[in-house]
Amino acid sequence: MNQRSDASFRAAAEQTTDAATTGRRSTLAAAALITTLGTAMVGATIAAPAADASNPYRVWDRVSACESGHHWHINTGNGFYGGLQFSASTWRAYHGGKYASRADKATRLEQIEVARRVLAAQGPGAWPVCGPRAGLTRSSGHATSARLPRVAGRTLAHHATKRAAVTSHHKAHHKARHKTYRVRPGDTLSKIARRLHIAGGWRALYRANHAHLSNPNVLRAGQLLQLP
């Protein structure tokens, strides 16, 4: 082989190597892009929208985020409809027709009302992937076999408000019970303030009770003190 032929051969070989390397890099870049997009899509699918702590439907929002990307009126033509991806037969079987002919035509709350009945009958397994992923249980999803309400969401919202009011009452009662202290033998204002971690120490405790304490150094066992 002469020098010119040898040089031509090496040039052709280098071009082939460069092309193969470039092809591998392009393939790896494309694979990385697909992986990144796939991860982003999965994240977008399972990420639940921000939910208020008082929202009694937050677990259903998480199921919807997983099932449909939180699109409550979605119809992709795959035979499943709405935010929770009801089949037409399931929607009819649990009387969803009271609200709309298909789930995607019903409101978010109407879909949730039907889903609560499905949950009561079939359990979280009715959503085999997204139910467990969202933390759906009969309790968290407020499962019920009651008849569908005329106005969706009203009953559950009422119960949530009532529970919040009861909780608030209990907290207030608990706080009120701990706003006084009955003096024990050997107590002093300083000891009480330290024991109860009273901000401002014994002086704050004395100011709260100065009307019936003539001397901050004199306490009677059984005496009731107001806590600041």
C-alpha cells in the first residue's frame, strides 16, 4: 500500500470513528432527554396540588393528580373519564347519572361523591396504583354507602366544619383548664414560675395575682393563682 493510499485509509477510518462516536453521543443525549422527560411526567402525575389543611377532599385530589394529572374533565378516548378515571359502567352502577351522563361532565365534588360510594364497596383497590400511592383508605376517603346527595359536597363539608368547631372547643377548654394553678405546700412564686416555665418569672406571676396577694413571699396552700 503506498503512502497516499495509507493516508486516505487512515482519514477514512478516523471519519468512521468520529461518526460512530457522534452517533453514540447523540443516542446517549436522546436517552437522557427521554429519561428526564419521563421523570418529569411521572412527577407531574403523582404530585398533588396544594391542599388546605381543612380540605376534607385532599386525598381525592392526590388520587386525581396521579390518575389524570388533576384534570377533572379529561376524556382521552381510552374508556375512562374524569379526574378519577371512572369507566362508564362504574359511573352508572354507582348512580353517577344523577349528576351527569359521564364522569368527565360532572363537577369535581360530584365525582368525589360517587368515588366515596365506590370506595365503600370496593375499597382502595378500585384505584390499584394511585389509591395506595395517594394514601387512600376508607377512612381518609370518607367512604359511605349513603344515597348521593342532591348537592355534592355539602354533607361532608358540614361534617368537616362541625369537627373543626368541636376540636377548637376542646383546645379552648384544655387551655382554660391550665390557666390557673393551685398552690401546694412549700410553693413560692419563684418555684411555681420555674416549674411552669412562666415568661417573666415570679414577677409576671405576681402581677397576675397582685389583687389578692398582699405579699409576694406569702402563699397559702390551696390558694388558686391565675397564670399569666
